[in-house]
Amino acid sequence: MKTSQKTILSYAGDLPNICSLVGLSCSLLAIYFSILGLFHAAMIGMIWAVFFDWSDGIIARKMKGRTEEQGLFGAQLDSLIDIVSFGVCPAIFLLSYGHFSAWYLPGAFFILATGVIRLSYFNVFGLVDKSTYIGLALDNNVLLLAVVFLFNSTMSQGAFSIVLYIVLILLAVLNVAPIKTPKFTGKWYWTLTTYTVLMSILFSWQWCTL
């Protein structure tokens, strides 16, 4: 006898998926703050989106009794959230920092398009091995962008917008480049945790001193 299929929302109550959705809320806040021109707050949101993106997988691997269906659903949810967090969000960040000038539209599209292409490739082919990607993982874009953005106050917004444009395009190229990059796991999670807290404090301080 065929078992009844679970409802859509029943999968949303799975703990790793809840974690994924919290990360999505961070990305939504980052988009919101980007549009408002509160770029330091937007960076904080994007960094925390990375943290929750890493956390959901760790929680999923540690959970006992999680069904195959829950795992498959979680993988799809994670991928869809990734394109929002690491594709749509950086694209809007760039557009807003460039005052929504039409000159920034090609860059925003390139960021979004390479993100979609990369995730589609990964969903089909996965990792090269247990600890190696082809191309730079999308979440690494945010971690590197955050370091660059620490220096935004060293030049005018117009000049830094060009730097931002170039950096994001280079990262997008690396996302789809035929290069091997490491998948950071294990103790790297605690490095990310420290990084997330430290960068949040630094950006908060910069924001308060504006």
C-alpha cells in the first residue's frame, strides 16, 4: 500500500531547512539594506547568510533519523536559496552602490548568470571528490567581498564602485572557471564562525562612525 505523501510545509519544519530559511532571511535583509543604501548593514546580512548556509549542512549530517526525502528536499531548498543569497543579493548590492546606473546592469546580469550556471553545473555533477569543487564556490564571493569592502572609506563612492564592479566580475569569472578549489569543512566552520562575528563587529563599528 502506497504511503501518503507529506505536505509541502511539513518539510519546512525540518531543522536544517529551518536553518536554510534563516539564512534566506539574512539575504532578504541584505537586499533591503542595499536598496536603502545602508551597505555596511547589507554586508553583515550577507556574511550571516554564508554562516547559515554552512550551518544547515552540518546540522543535517549530525541529525539521526532524517529521511532520504528530507535530504533531497533540503538539497533543492539550499540550492534555490544560494542563488538568492549569492547571486541576486550581490547583484542588487552592486546596482545600489552604483546608484542604479544602467552601466551596472551588465555586471549585475553577469553575476546572476554565472551564479545560475554554476549552481546548475554543481547540481548535475557535484564535487570532483569529497573536498574539491570545480570553480570557486559562490559563498566564497561574499567572504572575499567583505574583506574588500572594509576599505570602502579609503576612496570616494564613485571610485570604489568601480573597484567593486571589477572585484565582483572577477569573482564571477572564477565561479565558472575550470579550476579546482577546496571545499572548506570540519574545523573551517569555527574559522567561519569567528570571521562572521569579527566582521559583523567591524562593519557595525564602521557604520556607527559614518
